[in-house]
Amino acid sequence: MATESQGEPQTDLLRSWAVQRRVIAALIMREIITRYGRHNIGFLWLFVEPMLFTVGVTLMWTLTRSVHGGSSLPIAAFAVTGYSSVLVWRNMPSRLVGSIEPNLSLMYHRNVRILDIFIARLLLEGIGVAMSFFVLTLFFAAIGWLNLPEDPVKVVVGWLMLAWWGCALGMFLGTLSHQSELVDKFWHPMCYLLFPLSGSAFLVDALPPTFREWILYLPMVHGIECVRDGFFGSLFTPHYDLGYMAMINLAFTFAAMVQIRRVSRNLVPA
């Protein structure tokens, strides 16, 4: 009897997990079709779109370096790590802000929750940016524009920390945007303001000491420095604290979960 009583909760948990996996998979397919359609290259835009942005920025920075005398740093690796990292923390919140309202009709299904919609969109963005980052790294290495990472583990850890930050911030802003339209109005200007401060276009070590202390309060700077440390850490002195970034990520994740629960209680399906 004891064995059966212990097995039943496990069976229910596995059954619930299987249901939620199917729900999230269905939401992902719905999102792909809604966003990219069935024509032309379809869902491949999920990978091609961030690749085009990153390639454009890489070419521009490469040409700029040649005009201004160059640098000892591998400019292609600098651009790929910088702009791909920006796409992680910028695109994830942008996809979640205002995402509850157009999906209210799905809330009639008891197995569909706000968190499922968020997870589906976050997975799409994360997979798209990760694939473009991976493919561009291999492509630029093949043509001799950059060397493969010195420490791939640091690259993966830094990128996962950035993805965690994008997920936590996105879920927090996504629920706030359902409560106030001002979040959507302010988020897009904030993206442009945070871009030059995010560490994508500079190394922390190159900053004046006083400004360096202030810039390290931004969590995404630590993630980008870690990724670059993994790529070409022997060429510069990295400055990052993943413990600090983890604390900020945990705080925003907790705040996001509290907000999701609060919004779910007052949600009225369309």
C-alpha cells in the first residue's frame, strides 16, 4: 500500500508534465505560424533574422576598424559576442511585453496558462539567437575572421546567464504590461538607452575606474564579459561577477513569478 501511495503522486506529476509539454509545443507551433507564416522560408526566419542583424553589425564594425587604424582585438568575435548578447536580453522582453492580451482567448483551455505562453515565446527567441550565434561562430571561424573560443565552457555559462536575465526581465515586464500600457511605451526607448551601456560595444577594462564601478551594476554587462572571456580572454582583462548577476536574476525571477500569480488570479479570458 505504501508503494502505491508513493507511486500515484509521481504518476500524476508525470502526466501533468506530459500535458504541459504538449501545450507548450502547440503554442510554439502556433507562434511560428503566426509570426512567420507558411510561405517562403517560414520558420527559418527564426534563425536567419538574428543572423542578418549580427552579420550587418559585424561588417560595419570591421570596416570601421579598418578606417580608424585597427585594434589588437578580433573584431569579428567582438561584434558577434556583443550583438548576439544584445539580442538575447532585448528580444526576449520585447516578445513578452503585451503578449497576454492577444492570447486571452487561449485561456479558456484549462491547461493553458500565462506561464506556458511566456515559455513558448522565450524558447523561440532563445533557440533562434543561440542557433544564429553558433552558426555565425562556425562560419566566421571557417573563413578566418575569428578563432574558436579559448574556453567554450565560459561562453556557454555566460550566454546562459544572459538568457536567464532575458527570461526573468521578460516575464516581469510581460505581466506588468498587462496591468499598464505605459510599460510597452517605455520599454522600447529603454532598449535604445541600454544598448550603449550593455557592454556590447566596449570592454569594461577600457573604461575609467569610476565609470567602470557604475557600469557593473548592470547585470547584462557581466554576462557579455564572461562570453568574451571565453572567446578571447587572453587578450584583455575581463571584469565580471556571475554571483552578482545570479542574485539579480533570482530577484527578477521571483518578482516575475509573483506577478504571474497575481495577474493569473484576476485574468478574465476574452
